[in-house]
Amino acid sequence: MNNDLKNQADELAQVFAADMVGAPTGVGRFGQFGGMFVPETLVPALHELEAAFKDAWADPVFRNELDTLLADYAGRPSPLTRCDRLGEQLGFQLYLKREDLNHTGSHKINNVLGQALLAKRMGKTRLVAETGAGQHGVATATAAALMDMECLVYMGEVDIARQELNVFRMRLLGAEVTPAVSGSRTLKDAVNEAMRDWVGTVEHTHYCLGSVLGPHPYPWMVREFHRVIGTEAAVQCRVALGSDHPTGRPDVVVACIGGGSNAAGIFSGFAAFPEVALVGVEPEGGAAIGHGIPGIVHGMKSYLMQDEFGQVSEAHSISAGLDYPGVGPEHAHLADSGRARYEQVSDSEVIEAFQLLSRTEGIIPALEPAHALAWVVREKESLAGKNVLINMSGRGDKDVGQMMEVLGDQL
Amino acid sequence: MSPTEPLSLQAALESRRESGGKCLVPYLTGGLPGWELMLSAVASAGADGIEVGIPFSDPVMDGPIIQESSELALAAGATPPGILDALSRLDCEVPLAVMTYVNLVYRFGYERFAASMVRAGVSAAILPDVPLEEAGDWCAAADAAGVQTVMLAAPTSPDERLVSIVERSSGFVYAVGLLGITGERDSLAASAKVIAKRLKEVTDLPVLVGVGISTPEQAVEVCEVADGVVVGSAVVRRIVETGSPESVAELVGTFRDALDKG
């Protein structure tokens, strides 16, 4: 990023930090949501992590080290792409924030580089992580290789089968991949296994949690590590929309929601400006906000898909990365406060959107951001004439095998 | 029917300690097929109190054995009201605690859950995912209903935190014996006696060590310092493997005998 952009970004970041998506209150509360509902064994480690993060985040040396890695290793800033062909077809201006072009293929690397650097600074020698689609697992394995740390990734048995390419990538990078065989054998269960691992290894291990989920300080810390998405996008939109645009900001910002980390990142750049609509798009089969009620699991109070007794429901989505019955607590708060709205799309709408972007723009999206795209396609009439920004959180290479099974005969 | 006032777990444990004995609190997963018979068998085999687990879909503090038993119980239709209702109809003559995860209690409603516990004759609750930071809402409801809340203390808890934990705890204080989740271990972790000793220095509450107490020998060893033990996975494994109340009673009896001999 050139200096002019960097200065603007810093200035904007200060504005944002003061509003809407600021630090949580009390013990990690966003409104009534969040908290630290974990076994006692982990509580001291979470307090230690919070203190270490605050210290690091205020330390220019740490920030500079992370910024350098994000630029020289991960390839930031990621571009903003205006999609003229698809925009014309849909009847509005469509911009994509290209997190798919980051090293390892998704936004996940932002958070992982931050957490791995922090873990090193705390003297930890081992990373554990959960992964759904494998993108966070690959990113964690990558950071562990780069920083010479041991790495173990828990992944649901079902997800291992549908994302075998990412399993191989993790192993190639030197990580161990252990299947989660309980419950629904997807992301939820991988989180359980990672937490159980951490309860036993907390002295030398850092739990590199992959979304804005879990106990405090994770929802806050992970969002801060992804804030760079929103900060860059705000500056890039101002440039792209031109000096004659009254605000230099898009009308609508759209992102897919599993736990909600890519959405938290891009929303953080726009939440302070009420004229910008924020839309999170959940899978129909994993819609914590759409179909859940408040509950407590994985260390946090948030919206949760559950039965009448509080047993957590199994999510079902074509996208392994969104196959999760909960959601980050800050999204629960943004939904309750009305600052953001949350919509649901079906697997079949996602499959259509996946092909549409591929054919019109030459960009094969991951199935996760294809949810955001599916929603804007459905809403094209209400979006007519607007400037719409989608966070293209990852690329579709990992999904090609799975989509070959779905679409093979039709193409 | 159970008495209107549940038998107090804390009173029973203190009484055992005052008589020079060591406390034995076995755990069993509620809702397993035939679990009521298992409960009676455990009670008659010398338990000072019994921890009844209400199974949860995502038990992050539990290892494979209790995970498996939870899945079996859920598959058999176990629910929180069903288990509490069954307990209200049992009269097993030893004090009871329920051990479960907070979402089931939150969903039920804290006040309603505490009241249902009292009606079921259960005197204490153990919620491993409710640390001090999050204990306020539950404890307010529990205190008002006269329900004891057993807090957990871990090897990682700093000294000043132990003081706050024992202040908030009632029933007993649950000393987590090792860094890790529930499950059997080949030998007693060195951390077990250390945490028990640290707690004994700051409280008069009974200090019971749980997690990783798998054999009568380990129980005796840790009770050189602790006031007693919670035995979970070993009991549950026996229940799941044999389905026999006699076999389970025999296992609990070996712990009782060993602790009595010292």
C-alpha cells in the first residue's frame, strides 16, 4: 500500500475503533453475547492471551512485523475488483474484495499470521486448530511451517472426505491432521476436539481458533486481525467510486457467515457509517441467526441452532466452512441491534452463483463467498443501481472436486 | 418421594471427614438404559454422594468414555427434565449432585432448573463450563433456591484465584487433578496432590479430586492430601461394558474399601 493510502487507512481505522465494532465490554461482552464459558483449566490461559494480545496490539514492533508478513508473505493489500460483466447482468455496480488472492487462498491467513506471531511472542511452541473446509487448517499449517512450530489440526471426518485436497496440503506443510469422529463429524466437533486438546496442553500450546468464535478474547482478537480487510476496502472503495461520489462508500456490504470472521473483518471498515447496509449471508442449513435462539457453547453466548432442551443441532450445508450451528457473538449483537441484517440462501442458489461468477468474471469462488453472491443475485431488483461490495473470502480450487460430483454431467 | 429438603451433599461429606474417613463420590451418566438401577447400586456400595451427569451434545470437558456414554444416553432419549423427574421418584438415601453443561441449564431457565433440582431431591450442581467469570447469573438462582454450586479449581489456577473459587464454592470444591479432560490414566498425575494441597491451605470445604482418578490405589494416594475423590470414567466404563448393577457396585465397593483401609 502506498503511503497516501496507508495514512488514509490509519485515519479511518481510528474513526472505526471508536465506534460500533470497538472492544468488548466486561468479560468479552458484545451486548448480552460473548463471554468466557470454559473449564477453569483454560481461564488463566485466556486471561494471559488477552493481556498478551493487548500488549502486542499496542506495540509498534509487533504491528510492523505483522504488517510486513501480511504484505511480503500473504500478498496484501488484496485488490478490489469491479465486476463489469456480472454487474451489468444484475443491474448494479458489483465490487469484490479479493481475499481469494491471498496466500493460501482465503482471508484466513490474516488471523493466523497474527495469532502465530502472538503465540511465538508468548513462548508457545505448538499450535492446535480446528478446520471446516480446511482453509483455516491450511493457513495454520502454513504459519506453523513458516515459524517453525508444531501443528495439529482437528477436522471433522465428514469434512476430511469432502476436502481431501486441503487435508493433503496440511500434511504437505508438515501438520498433523486428526479426524473428529464424534457428533456430526464436522466443524462443531472439530472445535470440541481442539478445545479438549488445549485443556491438556495449554502450558505450551496456543489454540489458533479460526473464526470470531469461542471464549473471550477470541471473537475480539480474531476480528482485529481481520480488520485489515475492512480498512483496505474502505480506502479502495473511496478511490474506485471516484471523487464525485458523495461518501465514497458502497451502499451495501455483503459477506458470508459461518462463524463470521470474514464478515467481521469487512464490516469493521463500514460499521461506523449508518448509510452503509451490512448483510451477512448464512446457509439455510446452518443459520444460527436465522433459525437459532440464544445459547451457550464453545465458550460463548450467542445465537445457536439447538433443540428444545438445549442440545446443539447439527448444521447441514454444502459448504464445509459454513457448516456450523453457532455464530460469532458480535454478529449476534449486530443482529439484535439492527446494525447488520442476516439472510439465508439455499445450497442450490449457491451452486448457481458458483457457476455464474466463474462464467461471467473468470473467478471461481469458494462455496462460502458464493453464499454472499447468491444473495445479491436473488436481491438484484432491490439492489438495482446501487454500489454493492462482496467480500470474496476465498477461492474455489478446494471445492472443484466436490462440485465435479454435483455438476459433472451438466457441464 | 424424596423429602422436601434434599439431603445436603456438603453435610454428608463433612460428616464423613469428621469421622476420619475419606469421601467417595462416583459419577454416572443419567439416562443410560437402566441407569436408575445403577444409581441404587452405587448408593448401596458406599458412596457418600453421587454425581449424576445430564448428557450434553458437546461435552468439551469429557474424554472418550463419558462422551460415548452421553451419546448413548441421548440416543436413548435422555432429557434434563426426564432425568430430574426420574430422580424425584427415586429415594437412594445418599445426597445427589447433577453435573452438566451450562447450555442445558440456560435453556431450561436458571431459576426453573434450580427449583426442579430441589423438587428432585438434588442438593448440588457442577457446571464445568461456568468459571467464576460467568457464575453470577446461575449462582444467584442457585443460592436463592438453596442449591449448592460446586466450583472447579485447576492446576493452572493461580493462588489468588483459588481463594475466590473456594469462597464461591459450596458442596465441596472440585480439584481437577490434571491438565486434561476426564478419562482414565495409568498413574496418578503429580498435579493431583499439588492442587489438593493448595486448596486445603485456603479452605475448610471438603476438597475432592476428580479427573484421572481411575483406580482404588490412585484414590488412596491422592487422599493422603485430599478429603476424597470423584470417580467418573472408571465407573461409567463399567456401566457401559457390563450393564450390570452388581458389577458396578463391586467396583465402587473396591474404592470404598481401599479408602476405608487408607
